[in-house]
Amino acid sequence: MPSLPVILARADHGPQGAELRALLGDGPIQDPVAHHRALELFPRSPAFAEAEAIMRDRLARARAALSVLPSIPARTALEALCDFVADRTG
């Protein structure tokens, strides 16, 4: 299953997305050179920025939902999970 940035990149029909879209095709990239080039293009892609904005929004909504819970270990663990996701993907 493709990640959100890949889904958004495949939907980007702007001029910047053309090369990335061609590299991504319909499935995983098998060629190491093409894979390397896609990894170079992704950080500059509008799809990458859009996926990051969606992630930040969802993390903010998750934290807001957690804020109504009592301060118990489960809440602390879920807040730590939000931090982990933000650090790992940010």
C-alpha cells in the first residue's frame, strides 16, 4: 500500500510532479537509480509538504482529543506516540 506522500505525488499533475509521477509509476520503484532520484525529488515536492501538513493537523487533533483524558499512563503513552510520529516523520 502506498504512503500518503506517494498517493499525493501521483495526483500532482503540475510541472514539478511530472518527473516524480513518471518515476513512481503504478507500483514500487525497482530500479535503484530511479529510486535514488525519487528520494531526491520528494522533499521538494508539493505532495511531500501537503502530506506533512496533513500529518501535523492529525497530530494536533489527536493531542486535543487526548487533552480531555485524565493524566494516566495510557494518556502519557499516547502523547509519547504523537511525539514519536512527529519526530520520525518531521
